[in-house]
Amino acid sequence: MYNGFKGIGPNKLGGANSGCHDCSSPAKIKEAAYEKSNRKMRKENPGMGERLTSGTNSRRVSFACRFAGMKGAMKDDKGEPTRKAMALKKWGFGSVGAASSFCSKNKKS
């Protein structure tokens, strides 16, 4: 390898298995701690991660009103759905017309 480089041993810099990550690697410990804190947060706040794809939640109404007035195609030149189309689908709308009618029916003022 490099001149003057000394290997330190297995699972360490320059060792036989230096590219190998075992279960006690810092990245895996961080991931486990992150998952643990996420489980706790979801348990304490059960409605936090819900998708708003149905109902008349004010956030969904706001999204529908905002996207109903947006110009732009639902498919690009290759026939793939645009970001606008994917966002509408995620929020439960099949088209700009559906979002527009939902907005007009559920807008407060």
C-alpha cells in the first residue's frame, strides 16, 4: 500500500477487514437510537405521521386551493407524471379539477 503505512489490526484502519462494518459500528448505533426515539415520539403523538388523503382537514383544503390554481401539465414530454401530478395524488386528488371542486366546496371564506 503506502510507504510507511502500518496496519493496526482487524476491523481497524488498514486491517484485513477494514471495509467491513459490524453491528457495533457507530452508524448502526445512531440508527438504533434514532428508531428508538421515533417509536417513542409516535407513541406519544399518534396522529403526527398520518397522511391527509381524505376528509376535510384544513391543511388538505389549503393544499387543494393552492394547487387548483397552478398552471402546468400533469405529464411531461416522456409521458411520466410531473411533480404536480404526484403531489396531487399523494393528497388524494386525481386531477386539478378534483382539487378545484374540493376547494370550492370546503373553503371557509
